[in-house]
Amino acid sequence: MPICCATSSTLGSKSLNYHVNHDNSVCRWQVTDIPIPVGIDLFSFDSSDEACMARTCLIAVLERFNASNFGPKFQFVDHPSHSAFFVRFGGDHSSYANAFFPGSHPKDWYIDLFRPSLTLSEDQEQSLRNTPSRGEDISAAKAQALEQNLVKILMHEMLHVVGVRHCDAQDTETMERCVRYPHDLSDDKNNEERLMERSLDWRIFSQLDWMNRTLQEIREIYAMKGGDFLGCHRIRDVSWEVGAKQRKEIALRNARCCIA
Ligand SMILES: [Zn+2]
């Protein structure tokens, strides 16, 4: 059964949907020489195995993102209090994950991974058992499948983090606006970015990847001048350092709670 991403937040497009903030602006990360630091709260996970897998997958996704060279760069940092945002286990929600958009409140800058993003569904496990070549080493096959699932989920969430909304946002997320890019595409232009569908089925995870067209469109948006307009929305750059002090205090408070 397909599981949804919980990140919602459209007057969008069937091309790239870019998030519009409540002040009517379109926000991007401010690009500087310093990559945006991304951490992980290892202690939020139920086991060290899960924490280690999430860390490995996050590093792999950030490296691939940087290699695509679209604008802002991200770097993995080990301590959450040093990060612009971090990945953590979000609990037993029924969806895969939840991310945020640039320009949202800094206290919300987390990628939450929920239980389905770290666990194989019954039907995926059954499928692995029924695959003859995998039957002899089912635990290795399970580990490989879990990593593939999580990499694809993080690839999806990282597009949210740079401002991209779901490909069907104009129909399903009408409470929050987005703007299409390029905005001169006709309405019947189909969005082929299946990775950004709100509901993702593990059966097609192996086929999903960032499309070159999507990366190019993000690159073009990040190449515009600050203050330019995307449709009727002014582009506003957001520094990752906004709210850094607040997030550091939260991270330290959580650390003290763990010690107590
Ligand atoms: Zn999503």
C-alpha cells in the first residue's frame, strides 16, 4: 500500500511547484561560501542500528544533492546543535516523513522520519521472501531494501527543504499556495517528477530519481536575483543562521533531558 509524505503546505502547476510563504514571498536559502550544515539527532531513534542507517542515508543524499550543483550546498555535521536543521525520528505516524520549506519558522526546521520510513511493510517483506535470489540471505536483502526506501524518502524531503512542493499540490493542498515554474507552461503540461508525488509506493522506489528537468528548474530559480519576482511573488533569501541560537538552545535542553 502506498504511504504518504506528511509535508503539505496551492495554486500550483503540473510543472515544478514552488512553495509560497504566508507573506506572499518565495523563499530560497541564501547561498554563501559556507555549506548549510545538516545534523542528525541520533538519540531520537529507537535503536543504534536505525540511527546509523539514517545517518548513512542522509550523508549519501546530501552528497548527491551537492553533486547536482543547483545552488545551495549542504554538509553533514555530527552534532545537532551545530546544524541549520536536523533529521530526527518523529514517532509512530502513519506517513513516511515530514519536512519544511525555506522561510517557515526556524523552530520548525526539522526533517522528521516516522516509523514507516524505517520499517519494511508486510507486503515488501513478503516480496523479498518470494524473490528466489534473495531467499538465502533475507536479512541482507531487508537491510538493502530499508536503505533504498530511506534514500528515496530523504531525496523527496530534501526537495521540500529547497522549496519544492508535491507535484499534485494544486489539487490536494489547496490551503497553502505555490507557484509554478516555469510559469508560462500550459496547464495541461504533465509533471513527470514522480518522486514528488505525495503518495509513494515502495514498488517503484527503485525507478525514482531526481529528474534533470527538476534540478535544472531549481537551478534557474536559485540563479535569479534576490528581489526578482517568480510570477507575482518576490524572491526572498533566508539565511540558515536565522534561529540558529534558538535551535541550539532546544538541542541543549533536549540533551539535558536525556541526561536527567
Ligand atoms: Zn512530501
